Amino acid sequence: MALSAREQQALDAIARRLRAEEPALAESLTELATGRTSVERGPSKPEGWPIALIAISLAVLSLALLYALSGSPEPMAMPAIR
């Protein structure tokens, strides 16, 4: 939908005022509008350390459980409920 001549003039006046008062902001908005953006830090790859930490924790827990259960050859007796 196209703007009317009056709306376009008002928009141009806002743009001129913005460029005069805040040139850095005006440049950033212009880059966004044209698709020319410069990113200081690009999108990062998902880091694998949380998954590695969970895997190591599970391995240590499994080994500790196996070690604890290997000391008692009989299964633990459940107390009778009366």
C-alpha cells in the first residue's frame, strides 16, 4: 500500500530530523531497512558443554551405583510393614 503525498512528506521530514539529531541511529535504521547489516558477533554455534556435563555426571553416578551395589551380594531386604 503506497503512502499519500502528504504522508510521504511527513515521513521524509521525520527522517531528515532523525538524521540531523541522531546520525548513528539513522544509519542503523537505514541498514536494517536495506538489509545491509554488520554484526559484531555472529550467531554462535550451540555449545556442547552442557550435554557433555550431563553425560559425564550420568557416567559417574552409574559407576558409583555399580560400586555401591557390588559390595553387597544379597539384595537389600525391605522392612515389613505392620
